[in-house]
Amino acid sequence: MISKMKDNQNTKSVGLVAPQTSIIQDPLVLDSGETIKSYEICYETYGTLNATGSNAVLICHALSGDHHAAGYHHTDDRKPGWWDNCIGPSRPIDTNKFFVVCPNNLGGCGGSTGPLSKNPSTRKNYGPDFPIVTVRDWVESQSKLADELGIKSWAAVMGGSLGGMQAMQWSLDYPKRVRNAVIIAAAPKLSTQNIAFNEISRQAILADPNFKHGHYNEANIAPTNGLKLARMIGHVTYLSDDGLHAKFGRERLDKNTGFGFDAEFEVESYLQYQGETFVNRFDANTYLLMTRSLDYFDPAQNHNDDLRATMAQASAKFLVISFSSDWRFSPARSREIVRALLHSNKDVSYCEIESDFGHDSFLLPIPDYHQILTKYFQGIAV
Amino acid sequence: MKISELRPELFLIADWIENHSKVLDLGCGDGSFLAALQKEKKVIGYGIEIDIDNIKACVDHNVNVIQSNIDDGLSDFENDSFDYVIMSQTIQAVHHPHKTIDDMLRVGRQGIITFPNMGNWKCRVQLALGKMPITEYLPHSWYDTPNIHMCTIKDFDLLCATRDINIKKRATLNAQHEKIIGMPLFPNLRAEIAVYKINRTRSD
């Protein structure tokens, strides 16, 4: 499987890239009722915007993602951007054809205005005082970025997981600005179980003595144990039982049984490593905010909980993709979106990709998955 | 591909479909039939497929395709939501043909079904010689075939009669894949492929 996933030799990475920042002076009235007077959106672009501006693709990131979707920041970077296998010359989102934009979400910790930014009214970091933003707020802020970049309508808005929810919200809030919506491993709203997992993650952070009600930065500490635990919980839910078994089984680090609580099974050390690398790059306040934003996502809420009436507002063409072993956002959840779209005769295609890698499959270069994306994007007129 | 270049029974079906109608194709294959209908008949079309390579081909043909197993039912689709539900050369491969037909006629106002006619003389000769038939339309060995529910024209007529299904039109194709014109003699013996348009009288 892994060897099959290796890069097709004819495709290339976009190479070295540098993030850019757009300062948006337009006040943003949030769903919560609060207003952000001005804000910065940090983003990356790959490829070239054509003369008519018709070849732009918006990539929306998920919970722990950021604007660095493809390429490398430095020649000695160990890893490329999080969706590098999908974006680049001759890759599924072919940068020879498309101009790809990936912003860091408002409230994030990758460079856009968020808890780590200075609050202009207090001159201190926002920290826990950064308002909770919703998927709708993100779409609104991204639409301002599109205005700045001269993009009247997106050839496609695309994302996996929370990113797929943004693509869905875009198709509803700006039907005329989205020609294709590609919704991968997403759901029309979180299930009770999804919210429960988010709550456990949040409690892990909130219960860390270093959390200090969110003001940890001022004390020069961080709730790393809580954030690490939150990530470990999340990570297990992004993988499948079979996938974990195939990767680690019951393999041990040392053949001697320790009769203690240090990591002995490989899966333990793997999870701890995942947690530790995460705390070095992620902010706990952003983690809280992003999980809350996931909980609140429910576009049908304003339409008497009728998803069919909700999706009727869209005019994009849709591609919906799920993964067989994804139990966090299962194929059945994607089918809810598909069924709602069928109700109002929307153009929609749907497939469930066979994969053992759970929710995280959307980040992997699974051949069937990438071939469908490739053919779909080849069919988009620009 | 143009309609005129399609398999003969598809060419015939296309003639039965009105312009600008809404069509669901069960087991739509690579989507070339729906693509031709979209282009030449301006239909709103959706296909259902289970095979991932066929799904890729449908996406390539710019055809809406939903990956689904027909044997699991058509629960994604609402009552009377299509003008036509088509099942071409697929009925013999589903687990419960009568239930699939019920679902077709629930979702669509009309159903169009084509199947290889087991009553054809070539099949009868092979059976008379003591072997399961193998023909151009039934190329598989008995032990390795997706075709698990073979029937004859007479069988299908009986099914319709017992389940209150109206046969609105029937056409048959002979061994040369030409339409057998007029009121054919011995259709169950001569036809290689049967094509039916069916519906169900609604009580409401």
C-alpha cells in the first residue's frame, strides 16, 4: 500500500513557497454578536491567477491545519505542507491550471488573527478573550480575502473534515461565488458522539493547571499536558481500529514486560510522540475555539432543521467523498449531504473510498481517491 | 459518444425518453449512456454504480454518479422523484429483482428494463444439449457469473402480471441486434434482448 502511495514521478511539488498576509479593515460582525474591527488573514497561494480570475481554488483547512497546504518554506524542511500530495503541477489540483489559495482560519495559530495576536484595545494577547468564531464567520472572512485577491467566483472550494464543512457553508452563503464544492470526509453537523469527544479534549486542556483560565502565555507557560492529551484522544478517533492494528498490532518497544506505566506498547509511544509534536506547533486556546466551532456547525438550524431546504440554496456542482473506515465522520454522514442535494436536483457525485486509515484518509494519496479528484478537477472549465 | 453509436438496446431506450426529463440509470457503467442523453436529450441525469473504476469514468464523462449498491435499495431517492428509472442489463445481477423493480417504480414514474432473454433459441439448444447457455450476452461460465437471476420474456411478463405492473411498451432485439419490427412471431424464441417500459397504476 505504502509503495503504491508514493508520488507519481510525473508530478511535482510546488517547491519553495512563502506565506502572505492580507490586512482586512472591514469590521467583521461575528455569529456571536461580537465585532472584530480589523484582522489579518495569513495565506499561501500556488499557481497563477488567470486574466479573468476564473481558475481560483480555495482550500479550507481542518481542525489542526493551517495555510501551509503545499510546498516547502525552507530547503531543509523535513515535511511539505499538509496537502502537498494533492496540490502541485500534474497533481489532482493541478497548479499548471489552477490558482490555489489556502488561508489560515481566523482564530487559528498559524499567522491569522487569533488568540496569539495582540488585542488592539488591551495591547495584550487576546488569549482566551478571542471571540469564538463559527464556520459562517470563516466563510465571511475568506470572502473578504477573495475580494482582496480579485476573485469574483471560485472554480472550486474544497476541504476535508472541518474544511469540508467550510466548503458546504460557502456553497450556501455565496452560491454565486462557488462553481464547485468538494466536500470530503465531512458531515452536515456533528453527532452527539463527535461533540462528546470534543468535550473530552477540551476538558483535558481546561483541567491542566498550566491553563490559567487561558492566560498561560502571560505566565510564560503552556498547558502542554492537556493539549497533548487532547491531541492523543483526537488522533485515535481519526484512525480506525484495523488501521491501528495494521500499523502497530501489540508490538512492544522492549520484549521485557515492565509491570509499570511507562510506554511499553508501540502504539503508546506513537501517540505520545503525536501529542508532543503537536504541542510544539499548536495553541491551546485555538484548539478550544476550533472544536467549539465544529460543535456549532449546523447550517440546517436556520431552516427548521431541514437539510434539504438548506442545500436547495446552493447552485454549485458538488463532489462528496467519504472513506469506508472513517467512524468520526462516517460515510452515512456524507450520504445525508448527498440525499439533501438530490432532493433539489443539484449536480452531485458521491463515492466512498475503500481505506483502512479512518478519518485521516483524506490526507493520504490513496490512488482511487486521487484519481477521482484528478478527473473531477480536469472537468472544471476555467 | 453519440446516442446513435451506443449499444442497440440503449439506442432504442433513448427513443422512449422525452427531452428535458429526469433520469436515474441503475448500474450506469462508465456513464456514456447518460452523457449522451444529457447532450442530445437535455435530461437531468444521475447514475448509480458500485464499481470505483466506472465511477471514475462517470466523473470523466461529467455525469452525476452516486456510489451505491442497488441491492441495498434506493433509499437515497424520494418517491416519484424521476421520470424514468433505467436498468439496462443489470436486473439479472441483483439479489432480489422483484424488490428492485418495486423500488424503481417507487422512485420513478416509469421504469425501463432490458435483459438478456434466456428463452432465446440459442439458450434453449444449449440447455437441450445438457449445458448452461453461453452466448454473446451471457458470456460467463455458470460458476463464475454475476448473472444470478436469469429469466425469459414469458417469465418477465408473468412477473408483471402477478405484481400489478403495467407493460407500456415492449421491444425485442434479434441475434443481429436489430429491432424485431411489428408484432413478432415467437418473440420469446427469437429475441436475444428484451426491452420493457413499465409502470404501476398509482392508487392516489
